[in-house]
Amino acid sequence: MKYFVFIMGLVFSVAAFSFAGTLKDTFPGLDAGQISTLQGKGEITRYFYTGEIPAFLFKTPFSDQIVREIRNRDINIGVESVYFVKTEKEIPLLTIYNTLLSIHTMEGIQYYSRTRKKYRTLYTKSTVIAGKKDPTPLRDPEVTVLPAVKELYIEQTDTTFGKNIYKTTYKTEGKVIWVEMTNETPFYFSFIRMVKKGDISINLLITKTDTGLVFYGITSAKTISFFGIERKNKESFYNRMKALYTWFVHQMNP
């Protein structure tokens, strides 16, 4: 009987391992050089502009919707980054999901400021609130079962853009978690409205492979456009996404 239990456990372990797939399975559209870079350096990044769509977005139940929303938003600047962190630990999707719900832990995370040429704090405040018109702070939620859909409102005080509210939607299907953050308030910089309400979207897709975790992040926005300011500030979008990835890895500690 013990032998049978051992064999069945081994079978299920192998099945779970096989189900995760390889990096190439996850990103069949990437060439050998890109896969090698992702495995070696842990990152590949690409910028895109008016009329363009993501090139690294891998196939998930949510991918078509992400592309459709980018097109409908008529964006003029976007950045997509694929991060890969190797780990031999078996990390349940539930653990990853609850990590992504730990909004308050974003307070104090650092990002590299292109204009100041140094690291500085990204968010001085980050909290779940009761609603977009009710700023009552709430504790970070925690789930015991993966929900198909979960919606939160988040208030964050950005050291550059001030206080902003995001509608944040979490979706899961199969082995993929999707987090979409859309601004419910305009973004201002020195009294200049840089982005209107609903014109910036941050999407995170997290999945597992046979040797680690994939963190795919894409930020797209329709910003004010004069003298090529959106292209000059493209690194800012990248540096903020890199900060979110660093926060995620630090919290997961894979």
C-alpha cells in the first residue's frame, strides 16, 4: 500500500512538473536568441508606439482582451517586459495570488529616476480603499481559494504624479494570473495633465514554467504628445515596471 501511494505521488508530481511547460512552450514566438537572453539575463524588453501592439505577449485566455483594450485606448507609448526568475521551489498559484494582493507592501519601493539619475521612492503610500469615491483604507485582502475574478480599488501616492486611484482587477484561469490596473484619476505633473482618466493601463501576467516563474508586464498609455515627450519619457515607464517586478520577487523570495 505504501509503495502504491509513493508511486501515485510520483506520478502526480511528474504530471504537475510537465504541466508547467518550458520557456519555449510559453513563448513559441520568441527566437532562440531571445529565449537565451531570457534564461541568462532574466529579462527582455521592447517599446512600442502609436499603431503598434505587443510582440512578447504570450498566449493566455486573456491575451486577446489585453490587445483589444490597447487598440481601443489608442495609445501612443507602451513598454512590455518579460522577466524570468529561476527557482526550484514549488510555489502554489494561491501564494502568488496573495502576494499580488499585498498592496501595502508596495510602500517605499524604489525605482530608478531617469531625470534625477538616481534611485528614489516610487510610492510613499499604497493601500486598498473601499471604493473610487470612498477613500477609507482597508486591510490587504487574502484568499484561501483562487477566485475567477476579484476587483479592488487602490490609492497610491506617487512621488512624481501625486495621489492616484486605480481600479484593479484580478483574474485567474488555468495556470495564469492576470492583474489589470487602470487609472481612475488623471495623472498630473507640475500642474500639467499628462494622462486623462482611464488612459493608462498596467497589465501583469504571471505563470509558472518547469524551471521558474514568468512575470510579464506591460504598461500602455495615451499621454499628452508634443515635441516627442512621450518617447523621451519611455524609460520612466520601463523603470516603474522594473520596480514592480523587483517588489514581486522580493515578496515571493523564490
